[in-house]
Amino acid sequence: MPPIESFMGVDNVSCKRHFFNSLEKYDIVICVVSQVLESGLGLTLLCMDNGKARDIDEFGIHAFCPAKELPRQLYQSPTEGFKVKDKVKGLVVNVNAETERVTVSLNERSLREDQEHIKLGHISEEDFPVHFSAVIPEKECAESLRKHQSQRWAFQCVADGIKYFKAGKQTEALQYLNKALQIDPTNVEALVARGALYANNESYHRAIKDFENALAENPSHQNARKYMFETLMAQSKVHEDKEEFADAEQYIRQALTIQPESVEAREALRFIFFRKVCVIF
């Protein structure tokens, strides 16, 4: 529901000031991700929750969630599990009314003991407070819910696939990772994990394709970049051993686009030039 000030003709500046003066540590807020940075998430507040029914999206209030206040993600930096427009539930951990700065946590460890039942992090429209979700178009809500459920199922398949991969059960691992990508073809974690499995079995071309697709979705994904570099170098070595020096050079140069300062790749490139000269003479 809109704040009571909306019905009293109070201007937005005064409404916003009142909001900041009433906002407290441990309040629960619903937000949308507006920025994904290495240092954390930029958020825009939509409404209050957990007993404080209030819509605040019209104020355009921004908050920040530091990376240390994000839940840890499997095989990735904390921010890589989020993207712009994601809806999240957070806990206010600090508010400065004078500077209008709000710090939010998505880590459930920050909750008080009496708040342990509250789930923080990603939410779908079905998790929105009733007073706010009523304004969300039904079609948009249903589509978002289906997408959220599919993503959740896909991530579970990825987790199972990684578990089997670590246990050395590669057939089962591949089945779960393939299932994850059937559900969500753009799931970066599934692409990276399957690429690593392919590379482990020396199926370098398949691995490179998966890493390329992962980097197309998230160019800064650390593991995708790391495994892509290693796989390109491994594929280069295959061509070098066959004296296919032009192909070997091509893969090394591609690896250098991933890690331009790599001493390993530059040394390999010099060695390829040396081998080519030796063959000519």
C-alpha cells in the first residue's frame, strides 16, 4: 500500500525524509538489483516487509549490499550469482538518514535470532508482500514465477552434477549438467561445469564451445576465463605435437585474448615460431 503521506498531500522530499528517519537496522526490505559490481550490488528499494507494510518504489531509494554481505556461491565470486533486474529480499544493516545511505545484507547470518525463519536473497513475485504484489500484472508475475522455478531447478541439477563430478562419476555428472542446460540453456554455472568435464576428458572442442557460451553470458566469470585459457593452451599443444603449427598458433593467440599478460602463452608462441623455422630449414 502507498504510505499514508500519499493521501495527505505531503511532498516527496518530506516523505523520503520521514522514511529515512523511520528506517531501522534489522528492517526487511524488498529490492531490485540495479547494478552488479565486484564490490557488491547496487539495489533499488521497492517495499518494506515483515510487519512494515509500505511501498517505497516511487521514492527511487538506492541501497548497497557489499560483497561480504552476500551468500557464498559455489565456485564463483559472490556477485556472479546476481544480475540486473533480479528481485531480492534483504536485511537493513546500516542506515544514515543524513546522507540517505542504506546498507543491506542478503546473508542470513546477519539476521537476529527471532528472524531466523526469514529467507534472504533471490525471490520471485510470489514471495512479494501482498500489499505490493497486488500491483504486479498477473501475466508478468506468472512468467517470472516460472522462470524463477526453472532457474532454481537448474541450479539444483548443477549442484548434483558437480557432486558426481567430484566423486569421479562422470556419466552421472554429465546427465545432470545436460539436464540443467535443457531447463536453462544460458545457465553459466552449468556451462562452465560441463566444459570442465569435457576438458577433463580431453574433448577440448566441446569444452571451448561451452566456455565461449558461458563467457557470452558473463564475460567476467573467473572460472570460465581460467578454464577457457587452460583448454585453449591444451588444444594448442595437441596441434603442436602433430606439427600443425598454424593451428597451434591460432589457439595460443586466442588464449592471449583471455590472459594477455600470460608468460606461459607468450613462451609457447615463441616456441611455435622456433619450431616453424626449424621445419623450414
